[in-house]
Amino acid sequence: MPPAKKKPRAYDPAKIRAAVTAQFGHVARGVRELGPEQLARPSGLGEWTVADLAAHVAWIADSLAAGLARPPAAVPELTAVEWPFATASLAGKISEAARETLAGAPLPELYERAAAGMARALEANTGARVLNLWIGDMTLADFLVTRTVELVVHTDDLNRAAGADIPIERQALAACTRLLADALALKAPGGSVEVRIPPFAVVQCIEGPRHTRGTPPNVVETDPLTWIRLATGRTDWAAARDEAQVRASGERADLSALLPLMS
């Protein structure tokens, strides 16, 4: 008899909404403090400067409000945990849309407008609303979980590229970590390797002998930010192991062929 299909992780909608709003606020305040030299630095993401990256984060909130302004879709096509695998094909389209939407406006104005629009849109809609999205129709509740990934990842990008110290909201970091861990388990189902990302997530993955009790023979352990960087291609598996940012034991405890999950 095949194993029962694992039930998707549940997220508290109120906490996720609060986390998204708070993290966007952290980025808005941090970007206001960046000087011209910092904004002109390369972001590490293609040809984008730090200023381009900051504008893209404003677009994340702006596009959420725009999505909620469109007529709703009938039924969701995509869940939060499936979202990471659907992002690659839309990278160019998203980048172009962001440039068209935000061109020419000063960053403080972009953030003020985006924050106000997002707040109004979220207040007027429940998590059951189905958004009509390029990537695939999703419930608002699921889409907001994916916004924690975008915001946390790009906050980390901004901090590293600009030498900033923008805080990362704990609830946003937790949701981002859990979603990407669950995506790994979806990509490589099984129970032969246990991946631990304390204090937020533990998942089992990769086909093979299933661990049932005691210490698992194949264990990968890392911290949330390192995991997020690995899952999104910001950090290489071999480099993370060499720098002791990842501890891996057991002959199956090698995730290099599965990473990154998205970029």
C-alpha cells in the first residue's frame, strides 16, 4: 500500500499577513538610509544595481495590490509549496513589468505608494480570494506565504550587496525557511535523509531506506539563512560545506544535485 500523501503545511494567515507587512516596512526604512554610493553598487543579481533591486522589492508589494484589483480567478492552480518551481520561466517577464511600473519614480515615493496600496488591498480581501497570476492562480493566503520568500531573500541580498543591516522579521524568516524546506521534500520525496534547519523546519527527503527511530544515518543541518541561500542559488553547496555552514553526515547526505530549488 503506498504511503499516504503528506498534508500541506498550514500557516496562520494573520501571522503571515503581519510578517509580510512588517518585513516590507523594514526594507522601506532600510532603503531610505542607503546613500548614493550604496545604491550604485552591483546587487549580485545579473546587471541590477542595489537601486534596481530596491525598486524590485517595492514592485513586490505594488504587484500584490494590482493582483487583488483584478477580477478573481475561479479556482487555485498552484499551491505555495509548488510556487518555487514555477518561478524560473517568468523571471524576465517579471523584471520587465517591474521596470515599466516603477520607471522614473524616486525610491521613497515607490515604497510609500506600494505600502499604502498593499495595506488597502489586504484589508479588503480574505485569504480565500483566488488571484489571477501569470505564474498560476493562487489563493491569497498561499501567495502571501510566497511573499515572505521574496522579501526575506531580497532583504538578505540588499544587506550583503549594500552593507546594510535591514532586520528580518522572525515570522517571515520562519515561513520562508519552511516553504523552501517543504519544496525540497516535494522535489525529492522519500525518507532516507533528514534535513534540519533549526529552529524552524525538519523534513525528510530522497528515496531509500526510511529512518524510523534513533539517530538518522543521513542528516543535513544548517541555519535558516544558509538554507535560504542554498535553496535560491546564492550559496554553493560545496562552498557552504567547506565553510562549515552546512553539516552533512551519511553517504546519502549530499543535496548538491537538488539545489538550488529556485533562483
